[in-house]
Amino acid sequence: MLSPAMAATVSGVPRVVDGDTLVVENTRVRLFGIDAPESKQTCQRASGGAWSCGAAATAALRALAAQEVRCSGDEEDRYGRLIAVCRAGGRDLNAAMVARGAAFAYRKYSMAYVRQEAEAKSARRGVWQGNAERPDLMRAQTRAGTPPPQSGCAIKGNISGRGHLYHVPGMRSYEATRINTRKGERWFCSEAQAKAAGWRRAGG
């Protein structure tokens, strides 16, 4: 939920909080139009294996913002952070994060960086080198009392009217599937584990 704020511009050498949040001159800034993986989030490589995409996103922003930045915006989020576009050395840092595959275009709020996301996806950079769950979906699962999967265990075991089905990263239905452990749904680390527990592969 965004709320109007007085147009503001802050500048200085920032402290990086995570892949889409900075502190500039005591002002917390949320980068506009992008959503980086959560700090402890892991992603899957196409070749197999998990990697710390959340930590990598934080490191990418730290490298880009290792100089004076200028952030301008006119809205605040519900946490009181200034929603802003930040620039350093003439470069739009928001765009650079998405272009590197270190963040997603946050379509819920803006289509400004969709082109950069498409380019990163085509080049299989960063989060696009395999499968990554969008951070907003992970946050929604956390709010629902469903913790994110442990490293390497990203297969979703869902219970529906069609029975016990598991969804593998990359399937069409994967991102839309929510896991509620209170209902007996669960995460699996491999298809063999899911099948052994009585789940069957979803259709796509």
C-alpha cells in the first residue's frame, strides 16, 4: 500500500539493507519498480543445485551503490520508506539491478523495467539462470504461516480436489501454487521424495 508523500530527493553514500532497500542520509529508500529476492532466499540453477540469490542481490546493489547516490520519489510505502529511483554515476540503479538479473520487474506497481527483465531472462542472467520464486509470492506464503523451503527443497506438494499433486519449479502452475502446511501440504527436496510420500506429478 503506497501513500502520497512530499516529493523528496536524498543523496549521499548509502548503506545497503538488501537487494532493493537503501538508507541514504537516515532516510530509508525502497527502490521503485523492482523486487529483489529476499535476503535469505535461495534459487535453483537449471543444472541443479541451489544458490543464495538473496545474498547475491544484496551484493549486487552494494557494488552498484558504492558511491554517492541520488534518490528521488514522491510516495512512501506502508513501512514509511521513500519509494524512489536512485542514480549513481548517471546510471539508473533500479534498471541496472533488473538488467543484471538481481531483481524482478515489480509489475504490481510499475512496468518501467519490464524490458530490462526480458533482456536478463533471455540472457539467463542472475535469477533467470534457473528457477526462482518471485519474492512477493514468498512474502505472501510467510504471512500465511508457510515458511519458505529449505535450501534445495523447492518442490511444492499441494492438496486439491485432484488429489496430492507436486509442482516442480518451471511448471506453468508452479508460481501460482501456494503451500499451506496446516492443511498437510509440504515441500519436497526431490521428485523421488514426493512420489515416495504418495504425491503425483502435476500436469504442467
